[in-house]
Amino acid sequence: MSQVQEYLTLRKQSSLKIAFATFLCVISPIPLIGLTTLSQYQRFHMTENLAVSLGLSFLIICITIAVILFCLCAFKVKTQ
């Protein structure tokens, strides 16, 4: 019974990290879409290459953080 309780406690602690990682995956393409849309308008003075570079950088950073969080949570559960 104590192992079950430890497992449930560990899963409860991991749930916030998993939720945050999922949130990062969902929002990661938003800047890419927004910046490429803004680059179409002349008043923002942004080239399409700059917009794509910034958007992809944000996307890659967010996905990298999310994958690390997913792996850490999975590793903790696996070792228990």
C-alpha cells in the first residue's frame, strides 16, 4: 500500500510539470504565425526572414523545454 501511495504522490507532483509542458507545446507556434503575419504589413518594418527566424527560435526553445520536462517526469515515474 505504501508503494501505491508513493506512486500517486509522485504522479500528482508530475502533473503540473506535464501540464506546463503541454501548454508550451500548444503555444509554441503562435509567435511564428503572428510574426509572419505582421511581416506582411509595411508599418512594422520586419522582413519575413526575421519573422520566421524569431518565430522558429521561440518554437524550438519551447518544444525543447517541453521535451525535457516530459522526459524528467517519465524518468521519475520509471525509477519508482
